[in-house]
Amino acid sequence: MTVTTLSYAVDQGRYGASQVNYVTKSGSNQFHGNVYELWNGSKFSAANYFTNASPENHKPRSTVNHFGGGVGDPIMHDKLFFFFDSEWVRIALPIVTAATVPTPAFQNYVLQQLALGGTDSVTGSVCQPFPQSVPFYQKMFSLYGNTNVTPLTVLGCPFDVGAVAPTIANDGNGCPYRQSISHSSTDHEQVQRVRIDYSINEKNTTWFRFQTDNGLQAAYADPINPLFNALSPQPLYSFADIRTSFRKILSTISIRRFPGMEACC
């Protein structure tokens, strides 16, 4: 494999940044293949200090799984060969996120006030009854799951934990909880390649390669509910890379290579 970062040759002028050239395996007159796997998970990793310091937390799941294999065989002895390989990566990154969530008491308070209407305790704005939105808020609150963690005082909350009047009016701690949530983001990628080699004669050979590379990356992992996760296809579209090449031996000490056509779809 070679990596070029400047002074590109004429066949490398299409791309910026660095150019990476690599040689893939090819088939031969004998059947051959290999398989491999690399795995590391949360069972072999310790939880960080902040996770252990919060009793409601648990160590988030983490996984690195890199596996694949290849196989090659002759199609026609001494003439035509094939090789196929596949590579897969599965990664789950551990994340601990702090989030502010509504308490069960505040959820019930909102549902009651939607049906009754009322006056905002901070701004004085009059809120009209809106009972038709109650089913929507019930579904929205159901996404939170268990929210009973650490009370948080906020301006405008009319009650403390236990539905009692706050020490300071409209400055209670019964509305939101501060919650530390352990979760994971999942990413994966897979690459498949097929290569065909054809020996025309002792001095002329050619080969063809087809490759696909696609995957999925978690751009955002929501701590409340995976329904709100943002996923990004990597690359943005599935693509195929098709390459051909022809090699001719001009003498016993010189080899000339003619790059063939390249296409990308």
C-alpha cells in the first residue's frame, strides 16, 4: 500500500487530500481462504468515576467487533481466478448524559391544567383550556419511562416534591428531575470485494475488481428514548467501485502497467 499527499501523478488528479493505493488479494491455482474476528466489550472495560458516583447509573454497553474473511479459487487452471472478501465493523460507544425530565407529579399537573386552563404564575398570561391535546401529551410523557431521580428547583414550579407548597412561591423543586442516563450509540460498516484475474498468456494479464462500502453512523444518541436518535448513512449513498487493469511483460527485467478504465456509481 502507498499513500501520496502531494505531487500526484496524472492518474490521481481527481481527488484532493491524500491518495491511497493498495493491492487486493487474488485467486490462485489452489483453494485458499481465511476468517478473523476482533472483539472487545463492556465486560472488559471499567466504568468511569462519574458513572460510579451516581447511584442511578449503570455502566453503558460498549462493543468493538471487527470480523470478516476471504476465499479464493481457480475458475480455469492457470487462466482464470477469483477472490472474494468481506469485512464488517460493529461499534457501540458508551455514553453517560445528564438530562432534565418532568416528574410524575408535574406530568399529572400539566394534564389537569390542559383541560382546565389557567394563568401563568410567572408571566401572568392567560392559558385557555385545550383538552383535545391531552392524549398527545399522555403519549409524549410515556416516552420518558422512570424519571424519579434528583429534584431540581426551577422558576415557575408551583409545588415541591410531595405536592407541598414551596418555601419560595413559584420556585419549587417538584416539577423537574435531573437525571444521569447511561446509553450507547451504535455504528456499523461493511465492505465487500470481488476480484477476477485472467492470465491471457505468459506476458499479458488483466484483472477486474468490484467493491461496495456502506454503513450507518449514529450522529446523535438521545438519552431519553432511541426514537429521537439521528442516524447518518456512511457514505451518504451505497456506492460501487469498479476497476480494471492490464499488465504486460515487455522483457524479463521490465514490466509496463496500463491503467484501465475506472467507474464509480
